[in-house]
Amino acid sequence: MTRNYEAVIGLECHCQLLTNSKLFCSCSTKFGEAPNINTCPVCLGLPGALPVLNRVAVTMAVKAALGLNCKVNLESQWARKNYFYPDLPKGYQISQYDRPLAQHGFIEIFVDGNHKKIGVQRIHMEEDAGKSLHEGFPDSGRNTYLDFNRSGVPLIEIVTDPDIRSSAEAYDYLARLKQILEFLEVCDGNMEEGSLRCDANVSVRKAGDSKFGTRTELKNINSFRFVQKAIDYEVERQIDVIEGGGRVVQETRLWNSAEDRTVPMRSKEEAHDYRYFPDPDLPLLVVDSEWIRTTDRSMPELPESRRRRFIKEYALSEYDAGVLTATRALAEFFEETAGLSGQPKIAANWIMGDLLRFYKDSNADLKDLSESPVSPKMLTEMIALVEKGTISGKIAKTVLEEMYKTGRQAQQIIEEQGLIQISDTGEIEKIVDKVIEENPKSVEQYRAGKTGTLGFFVGQVMKATGGRANPQAVNDLLRKKLAG
Ligand code: ADP
Ligand code: MG
Ligand code: ZN
């Protein structure tokens, strides 16, 4: 670590659950609707309204807890977290405090070739607040608008142990967390849109020290990269403070992405005292063992297990297996193609080498792979056409791109565009003869030992056939003829 210091980091992540309705009322959670459309007395915090718990939200939270290797508490408790803010009309948020839904889990990360477990201290459920929108300029009057569509949307907060030792580890932790939540289909993990929010607690200590240093909490970070940058900045800042003879003060700081630095927001003295107490409107949350068992049975295979299985079952490399399990949709797409074609390695190459590139180039979301214009069946048909020699591998690349753009079948495209491979050696031989005849100088060089010019001849033949000649046949014929 920098200048003989070690960083100690703990992350607190808020994840929006993908339920259709809110946590304590039946209002829709749909994103992007007209302001305040999805509201009712409960989520507007009107006096006398009573919360009714959404069972699906709890099941999703339990799923997340199991996916993060946590122990789910049979009883947990709703607590009021009291504070005032215009977007929190009740004056408190329903959350959990000393009796959270789940505890004692971990996420396995993989950094610099090392596997490491990051402890998940606890997972609690809570409702989201509304949204304040500040508009206008100070001199023309500044207005704040309130949108309560988000008020009451279910969240889980996932708190790690202070086990993270670098910004790279923090980044990997977040990537794994997002991946697991996506596989479980409980959160879409989009940091830019706020469905995954992360605060980072950071301290430093002299290498070898057993006691933790004083920490600061970094807020307002809305991308994976910014988490990494904010931590890096903060670690350096704290070391500077200590090396300068000062002491790090416990405070909350904001990440300013425009200036690439963290700035103080509030000190420990100004810290909120939320005066948590059990919410008298809600009974204990009881998740019995049957509920946990049923949820456990509905769990999909998780990324790490899939990755290992891909290596074993399909003889993929570590790297390929990692790429192909990046999202659940991708893993499923691969498995379906591998199964249909019976050619896992070839399927992996086409998906990783070509299909993923089209997705990247067109900025499409990999999660949408399940609705890909090229289905596993279509890709399998294309692979079969290459295997049979109907088209060359090179032509297949353009065919696949066309398939991706138009959603049409490989067979249709190659027939329409006349792309069928020429494997008739008689036909190829004629072209080979012509190329040899037209390039006496190169032939002379070749025969004088400059066999590296073979590529030139192959290129000429390919050019003459629009790339359709069977490359093996071209090579064989050229070698034979050039040998004289
Ligand atoms: P709070 O109640 O203030 O949120 P917690 O004890 O729950 O505090 O810790 C919040 C987060 O801070 C956790 O992720 C924890 O791992 C982390 N944390 C605690 N102590 C330190 C420390 N000295 N340095 C870095 N992170 C820490
Ligand atoms: Mg906290
Ligand atoms: Zn409501």
C-alpha cells in the first residue's frame, strides 16, 4: 500500500428491489412516470395511514440474503429512523436496526489472481424516500420540486465488514454484488440510475497495525469507477493528514466527480441521531423455515458456481467461463447454444468474439441478450453451415453481423447474397491457374525460396472469388501448383 500504509474499507450498498409494488402499499414502483402518479396515503405519509408489508419484497430480500451466503433471521424488526427532509413526509423512514433480516454472509472476490472473502455483516430492508428536484438559478429564484413516486419503494441495505483493503477490491466487490443480484433478478444493479447506491467507509493505518484508524464515510458516488476514484483520493488524503502530523476526523464527505476529490459534508458532532425505535405499526417480521426453504429451492445457479461448471463441463478456459457468466442472460444464451450445437468451444468463440462485440458496438445491454435478434438456435444453424463447409469462417463473420442487424436466418442471407463457399476444386483450380499466370514475378520469387509470398497468392484467389473459395482447397492447390 502507498507509503507503507494500509487502507481499510467497508461498503454500505442500497439496492432497489424489483417488485411491482411498493414495500408497504400497493402503489406501482414503475420508473419514469409523471411525478406523484404512484402515490397513496401510505407512501405520502398521511396521518392515520397504516403500512401493510409486501410479501414479494421480503422473498426477494431473502433471495439476496441466501445468494450472499447470509443467515436469515427467523425474526427481524422494523424500526423507525427519524429525520426530517422534505422528501420524507412521515418524518421517519421505516427501516431495520438492531434486528436485521439477515447476517453473517460473504461475497467472494477475485483480485490480482487471489480469491478473498469479503464479509457481509448484515442485510436489512427499508423503504426509499421520495425525490427532491432542485431547479432554477439562485438569482432567478430556486425551486424545489418533490416527487413521491419513489417513496416507499423497497430497498435492501447490504453492509460489509471492514475487510476490503484497496479500491480495486472495492470495485470487484461491487461488480460481484451486482452480478449476483442480477442473476437472482432482485435488483438491476444500475448505479447511474440509482437502483444501486454505495457509500464507502474508509480509514488508513500503518502497515502492521492491528487497530483500525478513524474512518470517513464517502457519499454521493454514482458509478463503479467513481467508487474506485473516491477511495483512492481519500486514502491519499488521509495519509497526507497523518504524515503532516494531523489526525483524521470522523466525518461524512461527498465525492465531487467534477473536481475528482472528496469534500467535507458533516462532522461527527453534526451527525444525525436517528432515534431509532421499533415501529409500533408493524409486528415482528417472521420468516419461517418453510419460507426460507421454498425461496432456497427457487434460487437459480449463481455466477461462481456456473463459472466453475462451465470450466468442467464444457472445457472452457477460466477466462472464457468468466466472460460467459457475466450476466445470467449471457450464461443461458451460451448454454443453450452449446447444447443445441454440441460444440461448446466453437459456440463460445462466436459469442465472445463476434456477438458480444456487436452488443458493445451498438451499446446494447447484455441483459437483453434473451431477446437477441440472433437466437441460440439461429447461431447454431450458422455454426452448422460453417461445419458443413457451406460458408467459410470468414464469410460467416459477415453473415452473423447481418443476422444481428436484421434478425434474419443465416441460410436466407447466404442464398440472397450468393455467399455459398466454392468447394468445387475444378472451379478453384481455374482461378488459381489464372492468378499464377498473371503474376509471373511473384511465382519466380516463390520458387526461388520466398515461400512467404503464398499469402499474396491466397489473397488474390480470395479476391477473385469474393472471399468465397474454400481456404483449405485454395492453399492445397496453390502449394501444389507453385511447387511447379
Ligand atoms: P454506522 O452505524 O456508523 O453505519 P457501522 O459500524 O455499521 O457504522 O459500520 C458501517 C460501515 O463502516 C461498515 O461497512 C463497516 O465495515 C465500516 N467500518 C467500520 N469501521 C471502519 C473503519 N475503521 N475503517 C473503515 N471502515 C469501517
Ligand atoms: Mg451506516
Ligand atoms: Zn402508496
